Amino acid sequence: MKYYPERVLLPPLATINQAIERGFREHGEGRVQMPAKVYVYFEKGDFRTMPASLPGLGIAGVKIVNVHPENPMIGLPTVMALTVILDPETGVPEAVLNATLLTDLRTGAAGAVAAKYLAPKRSVTLGVIGSGRQAVAQVNAIAEVVEIEEMRVWSRTPTNAERFGAFFDAISCTWGSIERACDADLVVTTTPSRRPLVRTEWIHEGTHINAIGADAPGKEELDPALLSRARVFVDDMEQAVHSGEVNVPISAGLYSADEIAGTLGEVVCGRKRRETGEEVTVFDSTGLAVQDLAIAALVMESDEGTELRFP
């Protein structure tokens, strides 16, 4: 068995995007085993276990990941993760990976896959709601699949929004009101909000939204009226209804699971798609265990791990 630390030799972002796209394709074709996440709750956060098997890559395993939104105030990441990979033939543990950075990257890549298939055009104005690690990951991954003409950033802390723009020298970036950030061709939301931040009247026709922040029961970033107006695609139906952007509106009777247009996997497989250039589309991301296996397989192709004896 090998242990892979966080700073292993990482493949290029374009390669990560391709691997995550394949994971969505396998999910869309029904060629994976992936129970929904299991949550354990604490006063200030939670942790989740995420098991899966991806036969197309000959890999299986489980990720344990926490989400503690107050961690940055004490110098810790909001999200930290560990992935254990098992041999599907014998069940013998093959690898343990520090998956904190990998979680950022694979979630960013999911947003890139959604942008590739659902963004209204190949050259976009990008609005970013939130300015943390996942916002950075989203921009980096999306920049691999579309040209970002201009980026408009909003953060609850204006100095964080200003600092965020400094990460991207090659992209023209401004920061200001949330309404301005929503006036974009492609909008990414990455906050832990438990109340809607993005109002439907701020989103113009043809916009695509990557809704990334709502990944647990009770979280929501989008006005429920916006969901009803939009064509919504989820990463996984069971997870989304339980803990995605749609979970609160469904619980409140403001939105129905029957209104969901399909999964991103179905879009990648060609069975579902954006139907017009004028419609608003939403990708509701909860994070899939098959994404973790896909990026783990990439990392394990390198020989950067440290041998650990097992059993």
C-alpha cells in the first residue's frame, strides 16, 4: 500500500477535467456503484463518507471529508479529506491519499465539465460569488474549457474579493456588488450560505450557473424562483434532493424533484442538453465519490507515494 501526500506531482488541469468528465460519463451510463453520502453532524460542521466503485477504471474506495465553514478563522481549510483505495478483487487496501487538494481540483473540474456542455458560448463573462479555495479551483478549471473575457467577483468581505483577483493575472477582474457579479454569461456560486443570495431578477436570459456551495441539508445559494425558471441539472438525483441546491426548496414545497431536467452525466452522454441559447441552466453540484476515484486513479499513475506495510 502507498500513501500519497497532498503535494504529489499533479497532472495538468486539462487532464483532470478529462478524467472527471469520464467519471460523469460512466455515472450517466449507469456503470458505477455509488451509494449516497452519509453525514455525521457536529456543532460547527460535519463529515461525510463517500464510497464508490468505478469498474471502468478498475478502482474502488471511500473518501472521508469534513466541511467546517469556520475553520479559516483558525488557519485551517474549510474542507479536508482522506481517500482510501481498495483492490476490487481482494479488498486489500492499495493506497491512502491526502485528498484535500484533490477535492478542490475534482470539484473545480466538475464545474468545468458543466461549463463545457452548458455554457451559452465559448467566450464568456464569468461571475464568481464567494472567494475561497473552491472559487479559485472553479476559475482555473473553467479557464481550460472556455475563454474568460472578464471576471466579476463578489465576497462578503470586499478585501477578499480584491485579493482573489490577484490570483489571475491573465484575466481582467473587477469586484463589487453581488448584482454585478450575477450579470454574467456564466456564474459560479461557492459559499456555505443557508439563505438565498442570488435573486432571479439578477440573472439574465442565457446564463449558466454552477451552484457549488450547497452540499448539505439546509444549504442554499439560489432564489427558489430562479430554479423554477431554469433548466436544472444535478450531479446525482438522490444526493441533490437530500443535500444539493434543490434540497431546501423541495423541503419547503417551492420546487419539485420532478422539475429536475436530468444529471450532468446524461448531458455528457448526449441524452440531455441545453435546448436554447436563451434558457437559464443550473448545474447543482453535491460532489460525487466517482469524481474522487477518477482523480485518485490519475495521482496513483505517478510513483510519488510512500510505501506503507499492509497487512
